Amino acid sequence: MNMTRFFQTSPRIVMGPGCLSQIVSEVERLGGTRVMVITDPGLVQAGIVDQLETRLQEGKVAYARFDQVEPDPRLEIAAMATEKIKQEKTDLIIGIGGGSAIDIAKIASVLATNDGDLAGYFGIDLIPRPGLKTIIVPTTAGTGSEVTPIVILSDLEEKLKKGVVSSYLMPSVALLDAELTLGLPATVTAATGMDALIHAVEAFTSKNAYGMTDMLARQAIRLIIGNIRTAFANGADLPARSAMLQGSLLAGMAFANAGVTAVHAFAYPIGAEYHIPHGVANSIMLTPVMEFNMLGNLTKFAELADLFGEVTAGKTLREKAQAAVEALRTLSQDLQIPAHLSAFGVKEEDIPNLAEGVMKVTRLLANNPRTMTQADAEVIYRRML
């Protein structure tokens, strides 16, 4: 067995409330002279993009803006952003927003310097050359995409979310300012926070997990479990917001190297076809997939109960693992996350096609602690109708 491990993350991380004030010095450090700000209309309307652009103006940094990023962005959005980057002769990209804006910033950075068609880059290590330098500023504590070499885009033709994985997608700088997350609605806080927690849980239970990723996942779980309810109930609590952002970062580091598993494989088809927000789709599928998976590594799933703060004295490994599942079910209820797929229009007759979509996500199923068949996937989907 080859025991060689490779760990990668963003080479520079700037953290702390108010650290957006450092953006000009980070642009200058990277040698940027013509910046493209990539974001979405909601962030513009909320005034967060103004905060960034005011800093750039004060620092006399030339910039343009692409603000047409949509939730679960299509391939076409990446192409539009890339075209504007080329028109503006951009030499550095700032992606600010949630996972969608971040992923468009990352993929556009490499499309601007590579000649191939985007469709040819879906998969692992298929991008030939490095992209433009990127500074990523997350405004949700969720995706961890500021420290991952992964981009997820929606292929409407195949009704599936697809991934591009390449070390060239790793951001140059991750800048995490918790003050930018203070205005998040409770529903977004819940969905994105659960997404971050699921990243940590799946990285911890992945077949590819190892000592360093376990260390990161454990601490991410502690931070998120300890603060997500507070951030949801009192969005102005800056310590809770800061802890959530740090937890999301550590979870991103963990899954960037250990990988996520079948929960995400189940979320991709329903997210692409029914436009269920990614964190919600993950949350709905979390507990049934965990119950299926836990037999593949009872020791790890049992440890999750301890990390969640559950009382486990005198319990067997199987009972501890089940307690972890129940703890997550209760957490989703506390965060008022929808519990059933039928709320989004999913019907019994849709399940075979959805399960077929799960089986196409081989990149993630390869990490899963338990072998899964299409019949298994159909049973799991039916449980959540």
C-alpha cells in the first residue's frame, strides 16, 4: 500500500474581523494592476461589494466588476466572466461572496489563461496551465472554497453538478473577515453552516482521511457545533460568526485533501434539477447517508458523537454512531432546515433517475466508507421523500 500523502491549501490566509482593510496590500503583494471583482447581485445590493471597491478606490487600484453570478452557476456564467476578464486585460481576480461567486472567480482565473473548452476540464488534473492570481473573500461560513482546489458548476443538459479539480484552482490568498458575515439571514446561516459541518464530517469519515485531515476536521466540528446555533439565533454575535468562519476554513482544508463522500453525491442531482440550495440539499441527505455509511467505519462514526458533545458513557460503538446521527437530526430541526425532498417537488417517479445521477459522481463515491449501489441510492432517496 502506498502511504504517501499530499497536503495542499492556499499559500496565504488573512483572518480577523475588519481584515478587509488589508485588501489593497494583498493586491500589491501579488503584483495586481488591473483587478476584476467577481460577485453576485445580492452582495452588490447588500453594500458589501461597495466596502471592497471603496478600499480599492482609496488604494488607487484599477478594477472592473462582473456581478452576474447566479446560485449554482451554469457553465455559461463562467464563460461570460472569462470574456469580461479578457476584455479588461485583468491580471488579478478578487472573488467575493458565497460558494457560487468564489467558484466562478476560481474557474474564470484558469479559463483566462488556458485555451481548452471548459467541458474538457471536468475531472481531476485536466487543466494544463496556471491561471491568474486570485484573492478570495468568503461572505458565508460554508463552502471553504477559499482553501480548496475544487470548482462545482451546474450542467443543465445533464441535470447534474460537475466538479473541476486542479491545484491551479487553489486561491493565492484567502481573506476571512467575519464582519462581512454579520448581515447573513438566519436561513443562509443555517444552510451554509450545515454545509461546512458536513464537509468536516465527510472528510473525517472519508476512506482517504489521515492524521492531518482528521486533526483539521475534528477542530472544525468543535467550532461549528459550538457556535452554529448561536450564529443562527443571533446573527450579530461576532465571536460566533468568527468561529463559524474559522470552522468553515478548517473543514475546507480537511476535505480538500481527504475528499467528501456520498452526502455530496446525493446533493448534486437534486441541487441541479430542483435548485435546492446546496447546504439544504446536503442537510436533507445527511442523516440517511450517515446511517448507511456508519457500518463502514463504526469507530470514526462513534467518535463523532463525542465531538458533537453527546453523552456516550456505557454505549457500544454502534449506539454511539447512532447517537451522532440523532444529534445531527436534532441540529437540522433546531436550524429549521426542511426535512423532506417532497417540499421541493421531488416525486417517487423521479427517484430512479436521481439515483442514476448519484452513481455518476464516481469522484466522491470512491471516498465513501461503504460501497454503494444504485439500489441503495434509491432506498436512501425514498426515505427522505
